[in-house]
Amino acid sequence: MSPEQGALQLAMSTAHDAGEALPRIRTRTLVVHGVDDGVTDVRNASILRDHIGDADPLLLAGARHAYPFERPDANAMIAAFLAG
């Protein structure tokens, strides 16, 4: 990703706020977040969990924003959540 693309993505994610819609989510939700994510602060996972009625957090130690590559074992955890 070029520096320009990175700056644009950061600006878009900073300006985006879906907080008002979160309480309307009525389905069981898994909030997956890398603990070492440098793009989105890990505290965002708690915000999502607190505002979605039936949300379970999955915080992945040693993972950043690209957790599927950094923690491939997360796929099994996500699959178990979906199956359960």
C-alpha cells in the first residue's frame, strides 16, 4: 500500500462511525481483533462488545490487523463460533 493509500484509508476509518447502528444488531456476533493491531485500537473491540447485544470478543495475542496471516489458528476459533 502506498503512503497515499494508507493515509486515505486512515482518514476514512477515522471518519467512519457506525456506533448508532450497533445496538440494532440482533444476531450473535464474534468480535475478532488483533491485540497488537496498529491500525484499529484494540479498545475498539470492547466498544463493539459493549454496544452489540450478544457479542463475544476474540482477542488474538500476537496479531495485528492481518490476523488471518499472523494467527492462522484463529480460523478454527471462528469456525467453532459459527458452528456453535
